[in-house]
Amino acid sequence: MATYAIGDVQGCFTALQRLLEVIGFTPSRDRLWLVGDLVNRGPQSLEVLRFVRSLPPDSVEVVLGNHDLYLLMRAAGYPKRARDDTLDAVLAAPDRDELLDWLRARPLLVVDEALGYAMAHAGVSPVWSLAQAAARAREVEGKLQGERGWLLRLKGDRPSRWRDDLSGMDRLRYIVNAFTRMRFVSLRQGALELEAKGPPERAPKGTVPWFRWPRRVPLGLQVVFGHWSALGFFAGDGVLGIDTGCVYGGLLTAVRLEDAAVFSVRGP
């Protein structure tokens, strides 16, 4: 059995199928780890959702990305539509409710201690231990299974700094932003800096990539993440970044986690 971690698909269904052909993925034998952002910006979000949902549950792990959550926000009635939104086909599909219910049940964090990896879309807040991160993820995952009005109030960059006594929407928003939007954090406090999207060498003054924060809590596992196309493929500092910009005409990348072998196809 092999486990293949695959970067942000973002509606690039054709590229995903080509990549699965390259790696010889067999659902009865192999596992996929998909780092989130299955949908949006690319042309075939509906096809991606239908395909991934159709796979045997024990052959695929998916974590939620910020674009996946944006889809759930739109479905809940969020009034502001992004300029690069390509989600109309999903929202108009006859099976939309089944697809959205399936997506809503995806986690924010996957941990496989035997394999030696954890997976989150943007990463794990450097101020959390693995146990703390898992507990925080479960808070949001439980909320996604209940009423959905809170999704309409999710968007925002504050609070940027974690405190154990955060509550309500402040607590939910920080957790979601850390798992799905984080790139840089402040050197002084480890606070999220969510506006910058460039590569590490263009880090805003006084910030570092989240995985290079000097006081980052050791997790004991390597973190697989996507979300950061300007970073591209990155292996080091206890992390594996695999968003290689498929939807922008870059690559869709898979890494076989057992031996770190890398496979790529051109998108979209």
C-alpha cells in the first residue's frame, strides 16, 4: 500500500486524472491524502467533488481548505461573491446537497502517527502542540455539523493571536484561519499575518513563514500542507509543502509519503 499526498486541485479535474494515471493509483491498494481546496478557480469543481466523493472512504483523506469553506459559505447564503468564483455548477447541481453534506464532514486536520505525518490545508499554528491542534480542529468540525449561520460571519482576519480564552466567533475564526489561510506569522508573538501571499523571501517585515517561527511547538510529525503556491514545492523544517500552482498553469504534485518520491503533471 502507498499513500500519495496531492496538492491543491482547485477544480482541475483533468490534471487530477492524469496524475492518478501517472502514479498508478489503485483505490483497493493505495490511499490519497488531498490537502484541501478541491474546488474553485478551476473549471471542473463539480467533477472533482463527484469523483473524490465516489472513492472508497478508506482510500482517501481530505482536509478542508479555504476555498472549500468558501463554497460552504456560499451555500449557506454568504452574499459576497469572489471575482474568481467558479462554483455555480456545484451550487446548481441536482446532487449538490449530497456533495455539500460530504464536504461539510471533512476534517481540518488528519494525523497518522504510524506514517509520521499530519495534514492540514495551510499548516498547524506554531503555538499549538499536536494534541491542542487536534482538539481545536474538532471544535470546528463539530460546528460544521450543526447550524450554519455562523459561516456567514466567518470571514475576517481577527483575532490574529491565539489565546486559550477566546470564545464564540473569535475562537472559530482563529482556528479556521490557522488551518486554512496561514502563511506568515509575526516573529514576536506568532500572530497570523494573513494579507501577504508572496514567497518567503518577500516576507513582510517582522514576520516569518509559520513553520520557521523560532518558538514553534514541536509536533513530532512532518506536516503536509498546500495553500501557498508562491512557496511551491518545499521539503524541510519539518514540513512538506505541495501546492505547486496547478490552477495557474503550474504543476499538480503528488508525493508518495512512504519514500518521498515526487510525481507531477502540468495543469489545469
